[in-house]
Amino acid sequence: MKKYIILMSILIFIMIIDGCKKETTDPGKNDVLTFRVNNKHSGVYPRKGIDNPAGFNWIFKTDGPIRSAPTVYNNTVFFGSSDGNFYAIDFSTGKEKWHFKTGSAIQSAPAISGDKIFFTNRNGILFALEISSGKKAWKIEFGKDLPLDWGFDYYLSSPVVENENIYVGSGNGKFYSIAAGIGAISWEFNCNSRIRVAAAISNNLVLFGDMAGYFYALSKDAGKLIWKYEVEGLKYDNSKFGFDRQSIMSSASVSGNNVVFGSRDGNLYNLDLQSGKEIWKVSYGTSWVITSPAIYNGVVYDGSSDAKVIQAVDLKTGKEIWKFNSYQAVWSSPAVTENSLYIGDFSGTLFAIDLKTGEQKWSYKLLTGFIASSPVVVGENILVGGDDGNLYCLKGNQTNSNKENFKRAVYYEPANGFNWFHNGVDEGVKNFFHRSGYEVLDKNSLAKFFKDQIDLKSKSVVIFASNKVPFTVFDESRNNLLIKDYLTAGGKIVFLGANPLGYIFDKKTDKLTGIDFRIPSKVFGVDYKGGLTDALKGWYYSKTTEEGNKWGLTGWWVGIASVDTNQVNEVLAIDEMGRVSEWVKNYGGPEGTGLVQLWVDRSVLPDLTGIKRAAEYGF
């Protein structure tokens, strides 16, 4: 009996151990478990990427800049923010699953291994959290950062995990090997300088640089120094330049016997993996090389700060293959797919560059004015953080069959006088929808578009980025009611400000001469109950209804010129007075067509993803 009990106990123990093994990470095709894809930091994603952007799947808002790169596992996105929180959000919806408060900024990319996720924060703490719940498994406090005279210290060392060991640097000047399961330090190596990079691992070597300008190769098992390299910047006197020309903040990328990294001395280096001897270096003058390079098919891809360039050089020789000029400084690290390179700059622009030619495929201006985060490619989506506190999920274009189902256009013309929108919001709306595949129309092409769609009887939608109805589509003196004819023929129009037909302009000067909301009341059959302020009625809090959610709208805002519920067919949002602030008026066409009244902030360009979903609802 005792033998039976012992045997059963052993079997149960084996089953438990086997069950624990099944909990370890088994990367799927869309998973990204560590910074720069793998522990050699290739920066190469085995995915197609985005040929043409089609707006955002979602935008997740935090309360601080996001400068680290996210990781992805099991349809969950993990990342830290400068607000001190570490987040887990659903990749499909952008909804939060959990968050963990750490007490200081998180600017390291997380690494995933087993059932845990690891990252560091500005207080010098390495955290291990349970992936499923976000509960703390353990933490190690490394202590205070060593002094640094020159600042611009945006990033923290991102941990890498190999064979159940974590390798990570700290601002206290030490580099560590730590047992991932229990958080026990296996060995440490003292560099006496802040370490902000993610170590690369290859051939039993751990490879990283520090902010004093030294690059190290340590033995992975014992942390013994194998070789050490000094960057050119160690010869410089920083005080003569007025800025740092020594630090290494670029994580190395390893390919074959090549170790490639950049430095604030303005050089991109390639060292021999075994000996640490210099193979070549590429100079960018005094412009920092902060980016962590990507290496693919014998080509190195990197960027340089004030030089405002992204460059491709030959891995063997360092010879330039192509150079691309960005708008502003480049600190973001390139994400490479089979035919494209994706990278952000300090103008808040995400670029897609042809891998072979260096020519721009497309650029996409995010809502932020500053991208320090490195993009991550997940299927036909790109994740990237902004200094506005948003994590963006940019999606690829829709299938060709879907694009052929309906015509999409956005009306825009620069305002000569009165403009409902301020600070370029109208132009931002135009740019967003143009990048999403919408044809840009002026007053003449708008009239042609309406006429063509009436004749063809095809599904179509027009977004009014310019909150104005030109005389080419509405002129009562000439009995031109083309805008109403288009709607009654099954067309779809989306207004984003107060009904523009209520604003009267001089035909010759294009100047605003009056306001009369009795005009849109008569033309569109929506009674605003007044002509001036009695029609506008004031700005009120509005919130999306369930029907609005169905159309793809979310959240709340402040709107004006609301109407009674009996004036419209679909109620998309209700204001605090119980009136309809966002709505649909159908004129006999299929579901989803007609006049759609939505709202966009007059002065600050918001996330337009919901507007786009509503514009395309029913198509």
C-alpha cells in the first residue's frame, strides 16, 4: 500500500511538472517576446508588414510618454509608460486587461519567459510579474544611478532571458545575471558607468556597451571579461562640444561574426565577435547614433539623431547602399520585414521605407509630435509608442475586394476666411483619410463625384474635412441641390462640425456673411428649431449610445446644435439635455447611408479611428 501511495505521489508530481511546462511560452506567429525580436537583436520580423496604412485599430492612452518598445504574447500587448505603470492590453481590442504600478517611469522593453514578464524602471528595480494576472512574483532593487553630467538619458536597460537566466544592466554601473525563476543574482560585473542598453547574446558571449564609451564581451556563464573595446569618443573632451560624445545607448545587433552598434560619438561600429577588433566604422559627424541597428541579408539598417537620416550599409564593408532623410532626429530603432523598414522620428512621423531602394513607401503622422519608441510589427499591424502617452496600433489596408465595394472620398480646400476648425485640424482630418485610401476632392471634383455616384448608383461616402458646402453642390439661386440629390440617391455624407449649410458665404470673396440654420433644416429635413444661437443652443456633454457603439464610436465629448430624437433615424450620441448630438438621417438608401452628423474637436486633432469606422459602417 505504501509503495502504491509513493508511486501515485510520483506520478502526480510528474503531472504537475508537466503541466507547468505547458505554461511556458510557446511563441505563436505574431508573438514578440523580447526587444528587437531575438537575443541577437536582429530587428527582423518574419511578417509581411503594412503596404498601405488604413488608420488605427486602436489607441491606448496612458499618462506619460511611452519610449520603450512593447512585447506581444498570446494576443496580449505588454509595455511600460513613463507614468510608472506597466500595462497588459488585449491586442484585438486595445482594452486593458491589467496594470501594475511601479512608482517610477518604465522605459525598458519587457522580456517574456515561462509564465513571467520582466522589466526595469527608473528607480533601478527589476520586476518579475505573472503574465496572467500582473501580480508581482519578485523584484530586485539595484540601487541609485551613478552621476551623469550630460542627460538625455531616455532609455533603461531591457532585460533579455536565455536558458532561464536574465541578463540586464543598471544605472548603478553593474551588469547582472539573474535566475529568472527566483530572482537570485548569479553573477555581477562592475563597469562603473550607467548601462542603458539591452545586451545581445551570441556564442556564449554577453555583449553590451556603457555610458562611459566602453563595449564589453563577457562570458555568459560566469560574467568574466573576454574582451573590451573603446569607442573613438573616449578621445574627445565633451566640454569642448557642449554635449556627450562618449555614451553607448545603442543595443548591439549580432550577425555571424559581426557585432554592430552605435555611439554618441557619431559612429556606427562593426566589431569582430571573437576578438573585439574593429572591422569598420561609419561616421555621422557629431550626430549621435542612438538607434539599435537591424541586420538582414548582409545589410545593416540604422538611423542617426541630428543628421536626420536612416541608412543602409553593407555588413562586410560598411559601404553605403542608400540613405533616407527623415523630418527630424531619429532615436527609434528600425523594424525590418521582408521588403520594408519601419521607423519613427521626432516629428511624430512613422516612415515605411523600401528595403532595397531606400525610397519612401508611405509616411504616417501620429497624433504625437515625438516618437522615441521603436516600432514592433505584429501581423499586418504596427505597434509604436508616442510621447503623448499613446500606444498606437496602426493597421494595414483593407482587402481589395472590400475596397471595390464602395467609393471613399474626403472633401478639403484651404480656408480663405472663416474656418470652423482651428490649428490645422481640417488638414489633419484630410491627411488621415487620404492615408486611409480616401480620394481628396475639391469643390469641382466634389460635384463630379456626386454626379458620378448618382449615375452609377454605387455605394460611396464623403467626409467633409472642410466644414463648408461649396456652391458647386448647393446653390439655391440656381436650383442646384446636388448635395441633397446625392443623399436621396443612396449616398453618405459625414459632417464633423456644426452643419456647414448653416454658414453663408459670399460667392466672390468666399467670406462668411451670415449664419442661418433654417437652411439646413429645410434642405436636410432636420429641424434645428432656430436660425442662430437658438439653433446652436450651446456646448454640452455628450456620450455615445449603444447604437453609436455599434457604428464604431466610443467615449464622450462636448457638442453643439443638438436636435430632438424624432428628427433622425439613428441616435448615435445623447447630450446632457437629452437631445441628439450625433445622428444619422436616412433618405431611403441602404442601412448606413444618409447624412451622418459626428463631432471632431475644433482645435486639437483627435483619434479619428471611430470616425472612420462610422463613415464605413454598412459598407
